[in-house]
Amino acid sequence: QVQLVESGGRLVQAGGSLILSCAASGRTFRPYHMGWFRQAPGKEREFVAGISVSGGSTFYADSVKGRFSISRDNAKNLVYLQMNSLKPEDTAVYYCAAAGIPSIVVASYDYWGQGTQVTVSS
């Protein structure tokens, strides 16, 4: 019912910045809590950042607090993840996802994008 497409992932040096975008289409008239997750090779998919329906509340994993910022433009059906001070351990496939409830748990999210690769070189 909702399609999500991420873009913006690329190779960047440690200390650099990058912004990811997530475009939503389909039944976007229903409000969704949005989240960014990431998955590195051999590891479980983990929560990165979340944002409320209105965009008024955000929450972050401890590993990215102070470095990443999530935002949304509901009029354009877009969600962003601004990433600063990138570290090699940030290397992963990044996914955006939509949930009917606020959550940091993978299983709570109903829709997922295909992912975009972010590689941070040391």
C-alpha cells in the first residue's frame, strides 16, 4: 500500500557528511511514523532514527546521537537522514520504513524501502 524508495547512498571518507532521502508513494494519505534502519554485513538490522507523524518528535540510536538528524516534508512525501561526522562503523545498507505506531523495533514497521548503500572509508 505504501512504496518507499531510498536514494543518496555513496562512498564517503570518514568525517564526511551525507544526506539520504526516502520518497513515499501509494497510500500516503495515511499518516505514518517513519524510521531509518541500517544493516551491516553479518549483523542484524538495527534502528538508527525515527520521527513522529508531524515531524515534531525525533529519536535516535545512541550510536548516532549528535551526528545524525532525521526530518520529513509531508507535503512532498519525503523523509531525510542527514549524516555528519561519518565513521567507518556507519558503513551499512540504510533502509527507510513506515510504521503505524512509534517504534524502534524492526517487526513494528509495515513497509520498507529497498535500501541504499553507504560506505565510509577510513
